[in-house]
Amino acid sequence: MPQAALMPPADHAHRLSVAPMMDWTDRHCRVFHRLMTRRAMLYTEMVTAPAILHGPKPRLLDFSPQEHPVALQLGGSVPGELAQAVRIARDWGYDEINLNVGCPSDRVQSGCFGAVLMERPQLVADCVAAMMAESPVPVTVKCRIGVDDQTPEIVLPDFIEHIARAGVTHVIIHARKAWLQGLSPKENREIPPLDYPLVLRMKRLFPDMTICLNGGVTQLSQVRTLLDQGIDGVMIGRAAYHDPASILIGADALWGDAFAPDPVQVVQQMKPYIAAHLASGGRLHQITRHMLGLFTARPGARGWRRVLSEGASRDGAGLDLLDRALDHVLAAAA
């Protein structure tokens, strides 16, 4: 059901954020991540504007109050559709609306949204202007440094100038090109070289913009280094998903906050949420699939993963299975 935001976003929430990732950062994943960090900004999976207009709105937009601060990422390229989607979504109480101008998949190219929009900065400006007219919260953009044979040093500042004139004050830059021809989406996340210096130059060129960097960051020490170099924030994707404890537990120190729960405590705190999900007809694996990496590189991690991977999708799997998985970690630590 739609809900009002129960708390404002934390100050400078974008010092660290967890990237929107299709099939991964669903509402269950975000509740899990929120138990490890009270400060970092969390993002939904990308939802297309037409899906919101014509699809099951509660299923697409519902989230739990404890997820705040949380941003909704939209995909689209028709200003009117995006404006209407924002108008619908504002009743849900998201803390930010983000436009995807970075996804390189074939599906988004054929739909003329995602990274292909790097070639159409004025259209992006028109989209965000329409979105801002309907949004009570900030509208931000997530983009690449360029696509295909574009020269990033030329196209990226021009792109930022266009969206800044439209009123955008916050951009998240994936510090890689997207190759729309010849590379798969997975390859586009790994093969094009990273260019952190270019993103840092954008911060110097646009000092009044909030500029965050995404791509290739796997450790909190890297986040601290980039913040010290002048970037406003860092967005982490796969590392935060596959090894969440190493990224998110202790991350609140970036805000001077000592919050750092033990991973075992996180499992215990997930139990009421899991129980409510099971009671409503949900299945255990829909939540625990996001928790497999919680104990990465820690004693008992293999047993934790094995028990959940083999058993959580079976009929009737419940909290007792979660306890059996956790026993591997507790026994290894004894």
C-alpha cells in the first residue's frame, strides 16, 4: 500500500549507496541491507515507467518503512510517461527518484532508455524536467561516461551541463563507457576500462553538483580514498551484494556513526521479517537468496550457504532451516 516517508533521508546519505541491480535489490534484499547500515542510500531495481502506468502498482512499488532512505529508479525516455510514473509513485513516499541512463542491455536499447540515452542529452533533460515537475523529492540521474565511439571527455561534461540546466543537482556516474554493440551487459560491467580521474574532473568542473562515482569499488577503504579526493559519494553494486558484511557493516563510520552489528545479530533480526513473509504465503528462498554471502570468508560460511542453497526453495522451508544454517557459523566460531 502507498505510504508516507516515515523519516527523512540521512544527512549526506549518498556518501555510500547500494546500486540498483536487476533481480537482486528487491524489497527483501533492501530490508536485509538496512539491518547492516542505517545511513547508506538504498535503490530499487529499475522499474520502467510503462510498467508503473499499466502494471500491478503495489507489487512494483511497495516497500517496508525500515528501508528509508530509499530511492526508486525509473527507466524510460518519454517525458510524459515518466512524469505520470512519478506522480503515481509519490504516494509511496520514496526519498529520491532516479532516472536510469546507464543500463546497456539489448532490451533497454530497443526501448530507447538506459545507456543509449547518453546520445540524446536534450531528451534526458526534457525527461528529468518533466519528472521534477511531479516530484516532491530530488530527481537524480545515473549515467555512464559515454557509449560506443563517443569521447567521454567531450560528451560527459556536455551531458551533465544539459541535465544541470534542467535542474538536476545530483548525478551518479558509472566510470565506464557502455558498448552497445559487441559486449553483453555482464561484459559491460567488467571490460570497458574505469576512468576515475574523469569523474573527479567532473566534480571540479561542476562544484555545485553532487557527483557520485560507481564502478569497480569493492572495499570501504576505496570509498574513503575517493571521498578524500573530493567525490561526494560512492555507489557499490556487486561487492555489496556478494559480500555485504564487509561493505555495509561498519560503513556508517563514514558519517561518524559507530553502528556496526554482528552478522549473527543481523540473521536474528531478519527472523520476524521472514516469519511475516512466510505467514503471508511467501517462500523462504525469496529472502535467503540475498543472504548467502553474509558470512563470506568467515568460518562456517560454506555450511551456511550449502544449507540455504539446498533447502530454502523446498516446500515448507522455514526458520528452522535458517537456524540449521546458522549453526554452521556458530559451531565454527565456538
